[in-house]
Amino acid sequence: MSTDTDEQDAIIAALTPVIDGIAATLGSFCEVVVHDFRRPEKSVVAIAGSVTGRGVGGSMSEIGMGILARGDEASDELNYLTRTRTGKIVKSSTMVLRDSTGTVFGALCVNLDITAVNQAHALIGEIAGVATGPADVPTTTFGNDIGSVVDAIVDSHQLRQNKTWSELDRAQRLELFRSLDERGVFAVRRAVEQVAARLGISRASAYNYLSDARATSRTPPSDASTTDGTEPGATPPEGAQP
């Protein structure tokens, strides 16, 4: 086992008991999560409180995937708002975990369910005559299954385009794969296969689009290999048909 791995394991082990104290201090509307990016499909290694409904072995959200995609260039994401698919308004902060070499290997996340606070704020504003319209808070998928997160990212991109895959031209298809890559989707094991299934295309076609998207990207990911260990431009795994 490498020294770097030992250090990363030690940091996670040290944080695990701390999150219980943070959650207890902030109360029942708080959830604190430790993510290990070395296992993105089951990144939740410790959790205290219950806001997003996940447990140990659960997956990261779209926010976590984006941080994972930025690698060692990632920075903390503080005080951002998201909406769960059940309608909760969640205020979150995600602090990246680094070892002594500067390598990002995980994150400490604090999630606060502020749904009631938001409703009270709106009510008080209405009474005071200064009510504003509802905030445009993006919906985020939290779940124990990384597949549901990947599917949600693919679906949200298609909704923004307001077109199905068959209606996209080649440039738009490449942009879809480039966007998914930048958001860290393909850091997840077997994500290429899952994206292909979601779009209704073959795995070979998905590999080709990903390879071409990376080749034309101005800022290609630092790790140019695909999740199945295939280098961009390489022949897809045996048995994949266009």
C-alpha cells in the first residue's frame, strides 16, 4: 500500500467521528457526508443525519461528479442551493479533501434542509408586502445508486436541448458527450455503457462520440482514458456493435 493511500485513508478515518458532532450541533435538518472519490460509484463512506436519503455506499451527486472531473484543480463549493426530487430545498457546502501532495481524493459535504426556512421567508415577505417570486433552484439527484444520477444528468441535458437524440445533429451530439465528460460522468465505471443505453445507441457509437468529443475539446480531461480503460480513439471493447 502506498504512503499516499495510507495518508488518504487516515484523513477519512479521522473525519468519520467528527461528522456526528457536526450533525448533532446543527440539528435534525443537517446531514454531513464524507465522500471517497477513489470509489465514485459508492463514494459515501460515512454519513451523519438524513437529508438526501443516502446511506454508506451511496453515490455522489452531480455536484460531486463535477468536482471529481476537475481533479486537483477542484475548489470548494460553498453555500449553494439545490432542490431534491422530493421537493426539499437544500443549502450545501462541499469542501474538497487533499493529501499532503495536493491530490484531491474526496470531499466533506454539509447539507441543510432549509425548506421550512424558505417557506417562512416567503410568508414573511408576503405579509410585509415585499414578496418575491420563487427562486430558480436546480433539481439535483441524490441517491444510493450512481446509475440514477448518471441518467438524471443525461436527461437534464436533453431537456435543455428540447430534442431527442435522433433530432440532434453531429455537433450537438458531440457537445452532449463533451458536457457529460466535463461533468465527470465518465469517471464512473461502466458509464459509457449506461449513457449508450439511456440514449438508445450502441456502446461502440458512444465510445466513438466520446473519443471525438475529447479530441475536439479545447480543455480535454487530464485523464484521457475511458472508464473501461480504453484510450480515446481506441477500438471499443470486443463484442460492442455500432
